[in-house]
Amino acid sequence: MEKMTEVAIVNCIEKMMTERREKILESDEYIRQDVDDLKELEERYAGMNLPYMFRRVIDDYIACLESKSERYADLSYVRGYGVMRSSCSKTS
């Protein structure tokens, strides 16, 4: 039963993080510009005549950067949420 509660809490936190991330992405003009730039660069990259081995290394490198960035954002959010919760509990 405790494990089910833990899973429910984790799912709820993940949902909240996704919703907040989407709101930030929609509202920040710099991020929106980056998204537009990425689309253009992806199209240019897809049109390049690169050997499979080069494309694979580039794809893996990009995936690693994205994974690191997402993980850092998630940890920052969770850490901030924990700090916020402990601050709130001290004032109660």
C-alpha cells in the first residue's frame, strides 16, 4: 500500500513538473525563439549529406546534452520544491 502511495505521489509530481515546464515554454520569448531556431536547424541537419557514423555521433551528442539539461531542470525543480516546503513548514 505504501509503495502505491509513493508511486501516486511521484506521478503527481511528474505531472506538475510537465505542466509547469509547458507553461514556461509557452510564456518565455527566448525559449520560443530557441524552439523556432531548433526547428530550422533540424531541417538543415536532415538535409545534410552526412555518413551514418557522423550522424550517429552527432545524434548521440545532442541526446546527451538534452538528457543532462532535462535532468538538471527536474532536479532544480524538485530541490526548489523541497526548499519551499521546508520554508512553509517552519512558518506553520
